[in-house]
Amino acid sequence: MELGLTSFAETHPDPMNGVAMSHGERLRNVIAEVEKAEEVGLDVYGLGEHHRIDMAGSAPAITLAAAAARTERIRLSSAVIVLSSADPVRTYQDFATLDLISSGRAELMVGRGSFIESFPLFGYSLDDYDDLFTEKLELLIQVRDHERVTWSGQFRPPLDNQAVYPRSQQDPLPIWVAVGGTPASMVRAGRLGLPVALAIIGGDPARFAVLADIYRQSLVEGGHDPEEIPLAVHGLGYIADGNEEAAEEIYPSFAATMTRIGKERGWPPLTREQFDLMRSPEGSLVVGHAETVATKILLWKEILGISRFMLHHAGTVPHDRSLRSIEYLGTKVAPIVNAD
């Protein structure tokens, strides 16, 4: 089973003193995290696109290219590119370039976007939220699969036998679809034969089993073999020497972040009781010591049939603690998971 990490290059203010890390320091830390992930044997690192003051990853391909120059093996992915507000041709070129720089280690994960800042920033309407993604995913696949493209749609000028360069080293460049829990998104990805990463950020993960079933049935309907196309999970978590130590280290920043983002969406503040329920065996948080984390990953593997798990730190902690959590994922969790 593949194990990896995702990040949004968060710069949330420290809940104790209100001070936020600079964007430059956070991006340099991301590159150090990628290096550490490779050092401890992890398989993939994904960086998400966001356009907020509290997240520095607005240009994932650039940061990942810098990380590519300092690594040799680990796969490098977006997590995600908000394709609905991006240009598919430029997106392909960015990640084809990353693929060439990294000698064939790039992956492109796309999604509709759970944050909406990119829509007004790049001149798109939220009224077209799903139509934009559907059309742009179609074009992205066309550009990936064909050196010359003839295409027309609603939201972008047409292409008439237009060549797109450079071409990726991998043929084809892997395109993943990130899904937050919408059955229609699972059906679309399945019929297209694209691998899916499920984002589990709340509730009982067992409820996602029906989505996994829908996805595999859609793969079959699209003429694809479910055994050959991976399903992944992106989960919030953190690893320390003990369960309570992990909880105490991550809770303040996780609660502050969820409360701040929740306020934007009309959610109530996150309580400690809710946090503890989320880190219970049936909860969505993967927080604790290595054995606890490995047990939950294996449970999700059994329930959902996943072949990749990507840990996203549930809050911001000092850089050395982030690196320690990454080290434990590779050196302590991975041996348990892969011994199963």
C-alpha cells in the first residue's frame, strides 16, 4: 500500500500568540518535508492550490519543481489543482514540465475546489461550478492524450489542430480526481477510468464505502478494470510518540483552524469533545501514535479497498514536529501497514 502526504502550505496563525509563518518560510518548509518524506521511504507528496492568506500553495507546480530538484524517487502531485478556474492547456504544460524535471515522477490531481477564492480571482462564476469542471476535465484529457487537439466548448476559445508542448515523460501523465463525497463525481471519474482520491475530513469513514462501490461499478460501466485503477484516501491526522501527546500537540491549532474556516461557512466552533470523537476508532481523524494510526489506515483499507493513503496534518505545529510526524509515518506506520 502506498503512503504519502498532502499539504496546503498552511500558514495559520499560532493560536497561542497569533503569529503566522511567512509564506516564504512555509514554502521552504514544504520542500524540506518532501525531502524528509523521500528519506523515510514514503511514496508521494501532494501540494494543493489555494488563494488565501493562510495558505501559501497558490502555484503547486513551481514548488514541486523545486522539490524535484532535491529528490530522486518520491512522486510529486498536486492536491489539488482547482481545474474549474484553471486553464487545462496551461495546467497540462505545468505538470508535463514538472514530469520532465523530475524524470517522470509527476501526478496531476484535479478537483472542483472546496474553497471558492479562485473563481472571482480568475473571472469565473460559481453558477457554472460543475459545468466548468466537466468541460475542463474533458479538455485536459484531450490535451494529455493527443499532441494536437481540435476542441470547442462553452468557457474557453476553441482549439483547431493545435499542438501542445512540452509532452510529459510519462505516457500518459497520471490524472487523479479528488472527490469530497459527491456520488456524481465518483461516477464521472469511474466512467473516464481516472483514479480517485477521497477526501475524508469528517463523519464516519464507513459512510464512504457506498461511494467506493459506486466508483468501482462506474469503472466497469466505462470498460475499465477496477483492479488496475487505484483508489486513495486523503485524511487529516498527526503522529507522535503517544495518543494523548499527539492529541495535545495538534488540537489547539486544528481547533483554531476549523473554527476560523467554519465561521466562513456558518459552522459552530469545534469543541474538544468533537475533536476526541473525531480521533476515536470510528472517527475521521488519524491522530495518535504509530500503532493507532496504522490500525485506522488498515481499517479504511478494509472498508474502502484503498491502495494509497495520504496524511494531511490536521493543524499547524512547529516544523520539527511536522518532520517527526512524517518520519514516524515512514519508519513506524509503513512497516505495520505493509506487513498486513
